[in-house]
Amino acid sequence: MKLEDLKRIQIECAKRVIREDDFESVETVGGMDLTFEKLDETPTRAWASLVVIEVKTLKPVYNLVVEDEVTFPYIPTFLAFREMPLLLKLYEKAKVKPDVFFIDGQGIAHPRGCGIASHFGVETGEVTVGVAKSKLFGYYREPPKERGSFSYLKSGGDIIGAAVRTKDSTAPVFVSVGHRISLKTAIDLVLKTAKYRIPEPTRLAHNLLQKVRRGTLF
């Protein structure tokens, strides 16, 4: 498929994103992450993880890792087409579905308004939040250094996300609406689940994959 066709898929996806709270309560949040055997090669072996935590205790209640071959190359702004098949396999196999999914990547903070967190949310119908370690798109002012402070990420005059300080004097994380949630609630949930810079759901999902890579899990 040509990149122009993929762009059209993303533009259509962006139109379907629900940017307001479309749920009743949040008791569990799941973090999803991926890692590749050879980052610069295609195809390559890859693993995806899901860790579900209780919001009240921040303790994990479920985890799962799946493995498969990834055949789509890494192309900036087209990450979903590389990672989505494995995320969907993980989602289908998961016996526990959290109330909200945090995905290591962008939601609507994307040149065409549909990063991997939005793409996954629209595809599955789940509530999703993009929690990225770096900015892909837009501009922002550095937020104050205190935990809990944030500044809006903007594109033109539109707010597309926020740079959120989850720990004093530490680099912010970039939070954006994935699907079926407001930015305010997304920011609140990220802060509520963050003990360190990276919120517990995605931090624990990342750590689980490191164990797989080191061969200490299987």
C-alpha cells in the first residue's frame, strides 16, 4: 500500500476519534509497549506486552506478552502500521481488559490526528491515551518544574495534547487523547498512576519486555 493510501486511513481514523469522556469509571489501567529484536531491520521478531494495574493501589493485577514477526518498516508518523498488528494480537489474547489503555506513543498529537493510541482505540473501540516519552508534533512551552504541572501542546490554534511533569525537575511526558477520553481526564489519570517519570502501566509493560529480552521471563 502506498503512503498516500496510509495517510488517507489516518485522516479517516482522526474523524472517528471521540475526544470526551465516554465511560463511567476507571478502576484499572493497562499499559502496552513493544520491543524489537532488531530495531533497524524488517522483517524482525518483536514482542508486545500488556500490564494491567489497579488505579487505587498501583499494583499489577494481570500481564501478558505475545511474540510475532513484524513486516512493516519503521517510517516516521506511520508507526501504527508497523506495531498495530502485534498490539491487536495482544489485545485479542488478553483475558483481562482494563478500563483504559495507555499506549507508548501518540494519540491525536500527530500530523494527521491519528497516532497509534488513537488508531488502536478507534480500531478496538476501547478508551485509550497516548503517553509518549518525546514530542512528535506541535509546539509547547516548558512547564514548571514541579510534579503535576503541565503546558498544552498545540498545532496552530488547536490543543492536541500536553507536556506533563510527572516528577519534580524531570523531563515531561507527552499526553494526548487516544479515543473516548478528554485531555483533562487523560492528564489526571497519568498523574494518578505515575510514581516515576513514566506512569506505572507503561513503565511496568516496558520492564516486562526487558525481562523477555534478557531471557529471564521465558
